[in-house]
Amino acid sequence: MRPLLSSLAAFALIACAMVPPAGDPASDAPDSRPPHPGAVDLPASYAEAIGKWRSPTEVNAWIGARFEYDHDRAMKLSESQRALGPSVRIYQPEAFFDRPAGVCVDLARFAVETLRAVAPAANATYLMIEFDPVAISGNTLRRHWLAMFEHDGQLYFFAADSKRPGHVAGPHGTIAEFIDHYAQYRQRRIVSYRALQSYERRLKQPAAKAARDERG
């Protein structure tokens, strides 16, 4: 617990020092890459990273140093393209570590699953945001994914935001408080948001099966 506590103190200082200007509302790509204080630990493999990292700070620093936004993949994962063909698989953390290029949901999966492995007490989970839709290169995009974790009754939103990799938002008392700040930064109206345990959509059960499950 001590490494997590000390890292959160550093996290709070970084978050306060790195308040970015308003972002380009027409893109999820980073507007800039913020500087990182001190050396960034760059393990040679994901297995080594899991064995060494113990805090959100280390996961976040690696993402800030390594992540590259993949515009073509963003188009393939758009609402328009997903409606036309087979689903595109979200990168597993090991694959993402070897090639850290992708979009918000790839980054969110890496951050959440990695933090669950190295700091389970942080209760890492996903935050799915739905914006008013925007058209980019003829494709409709509306959903955006981030990662969040808890400590001492406060919420932190970090790393898995492809718009500003390496930035930490928090502490916040509620998700709604963060959403208000984030909507201002993105300059886009947020229609809805949900905290989720998984990035995968749950298939709806037939009504009869759901009723049987509820009855046990």
C-alpha cells in the first residue's frame, strides 16, 4: 500500500501542473505530448513490466512516453465501419505493449487490465463516454474510453485517454465532477457516460432466459 500512497501524492502534483488548453473537438488524437518529470521506466517486456510496476504512476508514465495514436484504426472502429462488417478486436495488453499504437479503447484496456494486475487495491475500471456524434473522414464517432481508479474516496482518471496520454485528472469526488471538466476541455457535449467493468458489450439475453436466471 505504501508505494500506491506515495505515487498518488506525486500523481496529484502532476495533475495540478499539467492542465492542458482546450482540445481539438474534431479528433481523439493527442494535441500535444506533455513532458514527464524524471526518467521513465521502460521494461523490455510486458511480463517484466507486470513484475516491476506497482502503481498507476508507472503505468501512466510508460503510456505517456510510448503511446501513438492510430488514425486508420480509429476509422475502422468508428460507428459507421462497425455497422458494415465484422468487429475489430481490441488489442490485448501484451500485444499493445509490444506495439503501443492504437486508439482510446486499446489504451483503456491496457491501463485497466495492467493496473488490476499491479495495484488491485486501486479498483481500476472503465469510463465510457458518449459525445454528440462527429464525422471524421466520412465516419461517425461518438464513443470515447478512459480508465479510472479509486483511492481514499476520490477518483482519478488517467492514462487511457488517447487525447492527452500521460495526463492525470483528479482527484475528483464524483464522475459527474470530472465529466463537467472534461466536456469543457473537449469542447463537445457529453450525452451520457457509464462506469463499466469491461470494454466489451454484453449481449442481451432473451427475456425467458433472463427470467429464469433471476428466479435462480
